[in-house]
Amino acid sequence: MIEAIIFKLLLMVSIITAIIAIRMKDLLYAVIVLAIVDLSLAALFFMLAAPDIAITQVAVCAALATFIFMITIHKTERRERP
């Protein structure tokens, strides 16, 4: 019972944070929010009894991809539309 509630809560967090990341104007904040999406998806994979997928999700998507995106944004000129 409680696992179903936690699963639905994590699913809602994933969906809501993904929508927030899409609507953000600042790319750096969008990347940070996408890291939260990746962490919540890793928790969902762990709850679905796939710990190997969860570890890969955290290592590759949440850590490595976020790091590469942040370096890329840092190297480019930050200019947002008004």
C-alpha cells in the first residue's frame, strides 16, 4: 500500500519537474531540474526491482550528462531572450 503511494508520488514528481524544466528560460536551472528528473526516475527503477538500471541512470544521466551540460553552458555565451 505504502509502496504504491510512494511510486505514484515519485511518478508525479518526475512529470512535474520535467514540465518545469521544459518551461524554464535559464538553461542552467533547466539542467539542474533535469537532474532531479533523472534521480526520481532512478528511484522509480529501483522500486521496480531494477537496481542495475537505477545505478546506471544515476551514474550516466544524473551525474555525467548533467556535468557535460553544465560545462557546455559555461563554455557558451549565456544570453536569454527577454
